[in-house]
Amino acid sequence: MKMKRNLVLAIVVGVLNYNTAFASVENPFGDVDTSSWTYGSMEVLAQNGIIDGASFANGKTLTRYEMSALVAKAMWKFDKSNATVKAATQSNLEKLEKEFSPELQNMGVPISSNIQAQLQAPIKTEAAGISFSGGSRMRYQINPNLAGTNKTSSDPSRFQERFSLNISAPVANKLTFNAQLWTENSIAKRNVNTNVKTSTNVAPIFDKGEFVWKNASTILTIGRFQPILGQGIIYAGGEGNAMDGIYGTYKIGSKFAMSVGYADLNAGFNTGVTVNAAMQNVEYKITDKATLTVAHMKILNNPNLVGYLQKNGSSYKFDQYSFGGKVKTGVTTIILEGVKNNASGLPAGAQRNGVWGRVQWKTSDYQNPGTWQTSIDYLKMGNWSIDSDFWKIVLPVPGGNGINGDGAQGFGFDFDYVVAKNLDVDFKYYALKPYDSNKSSFSSYSPYLGFITNWRF
């Protein structure tokens, strides 16, 4: 198949090279504005010798036909290039191939299979390089905030519906803007020890608005972003876990990456109280299937969050370090991560340490109905090891009943099944008890149950 594609490309390129007068011939394609991102991508190809930069030098405007002809030539030369050139140009060439796919197909140029898959993807909208994606989540949870078995009556429960929209747009060469909006409502929400049910609606939340600059081995993010620190036990990123600030990553080769950042966490807390934090993250790829991580996050100010924390009188003091690793062997993935809070001024007897692990079998492919995954988690989190109030961690349970509370330890189970393309159903169950039952007023938490449906576009 690849040999046939190369042969067709060679024939098309030969015809294009012969027809040197096509620029003067009237054609049905309009001009491509010189402010378009496509010229920046073309410049990257020219710098790596894939195309002749003289074709669009000195601000020359090209038609879509002319641009498509250059892309066709670039596709032919790319297949004959060395690994270094391919690594430097592949992403730009794929974007151009996708943008000019109608013209390329009219020329008889075969489109690569991965671009064809993107073009056939449902509800994927792109205009002038702007892409949209998103999803919808519905979930029913029993005991989401971990009430103990010493309650007097009912377990808390809630049903939630969420819709999210993601936007990504190229701003300039090497610079991209990403945004995310989401809204959610909770119905039939019942708190512990009451049969009264309430409903709430969350106005659309501006959860991401980041400028990302990528240049060789450097990535710089400024704005509202969602970082993942370590394996996620300190901070897991994703919807609802935003922060405002700056975050930079530097990669050394293909194996080592280190990141530093400074941000206000209030974007994810939504309290109106500034929570300044410094963070660092180091990742080392031992192999393509084994990764080690070291992460750190320290709260720099002394935020007054009284009224927002479950345990009255608790302060918000964290200086967390995590050490973790992830290994994939066959269809099995194993994650293990430990965390310690080294903050000064914690109460006597504060439980500073925590650990969690996951063994996952298989992986759901949301493009492939019938695929599935299942996993078992173990966690043991001290009452000051992680933030179990604002709950920005990777686990589906908060890891305790609040800062300075009872912590948590035990096991969890998850099963996820892809029902249709981009649609899955997920079941979660956790059986937990306090970190140290001898120091708690109850012996175990009520079970956590979650039933979730996700749809993506």
C-alpha cells in the first residue's frame, strides 16, 4: 500500500513539475491569505528541505491550488527523508495534508490513512485551523464525599449532568490558544443524615484559557491551565482542576522532561481566596512502557479558607512531594505513587504520608466499540497527606473526609465498557475505612458507588 502511494505521489509530482506555468492559469481556487497559519507550517517544511521556500518568499500570496501542489511534493519528499527530518516536519505536514485534502484528492494524491480517519471523525469541526471537541457526562453517585458508618440515617447521593466544550486555535507559528467551557447541574442531591433532596445549576465555567508556545524542546504555558503533577495524587488536571499562572517544560532528548510553575489555585477552588502555589515536576522515561515521576507543590501564602473546609479550624498548609512510576507490560498497566506533606505548623499527630496504586487490565478504546478495561485501586491516605476537601486528585474518591479529618485506606474497583463509538459506561466501587481506626469515631466509611456515562465528540 505504501509503495503504491509513493508511486502515485511520484507521478503527480512529475506532472506538477512539468506544468510550471500553472500559476498564471486561471483556476477555481481562491488565494490563501498570507496571515494564514499554513504559511508558518510551510516555512517549517522549507527550513528542513522538504519544499523550496522560494515558492512563497517575500510575502508572495499562493492560491489553494498552488499550496496543494507544494503539499503534494512535500508528501513525496517526506517519505524519502531521514528520521530527524520526519520528526521535525511530520506534525506540520499532517496539518497541511488535512487542510488541503479536497484539492489533493482532486489531483489524485492518496491521503494517508490517519488523515482519512480524522476527516471521517463525526462532529469534528475545523475552520481556519480552529478545532472544537467536547463531551457530555452523566453520573449517579452514592457517598461521594465519604460519610462514615456512624451516620444516623441516609447516605449522601447525587445525580449530575455535565456538558463541556473545548476549543483549540493556532495563533501564530509555534503558538496555540486552548480554551474550555463546561456547565453542570446536580439533581436529587441528598446530604448525609437527611432525606431532603435539592437541585443546583452551575453557570458555564471558563475552565481553561491558555496560550501554549512550543519551540523545539521548550513548552511554555501562560493563562488558565490544568497541569498533571506526577501520577496525579497531588494534582490531576482535567475539568474543574484549573489554575491561573505560568508553567514551563523543558525536554532533554526523548526520555527526560522537567517542569516548573507558579499559579493561583483559586480557579479550581472557586472560593474567591487567593491560593498561591509553586510546583515542579520531573518525568523520566526508562523505556516506552516505563516512566518514573517526581513532583512537588507548595502553598506559598496562608489562605483563609475557613468556611470552605469540612473540618472547622483547619488551615490550608501543604508542601507535598510525590514519587511514582507507571509500567505497562502486555495488556496490564501498573501505577504506584507515594506522597508526603512536609508543611510546618501541622497539628500534633498529623498523618502526613500517603500511597496509592492501581493495576489495570486492558484499555478502553473509545473509537472501538466492544473494548473495555478494568482496574483495582489501593489507597492509604493520611488526613494531611493530600487535599481531601477540594479533591483535585486522580482518584474518583477524595481520599478522606476533609483536611485534618480521618484519612482513608482500602480498595476500589472499576469497570469501563465502550458501548458505541465515543460512548462508554463506567462502574466504580470503593470500600474504605479511616487511615487509623483507633483514632477515629467510626470503623469504616459507607461504600462509594458510581455509575457514569460519557459521550465525546
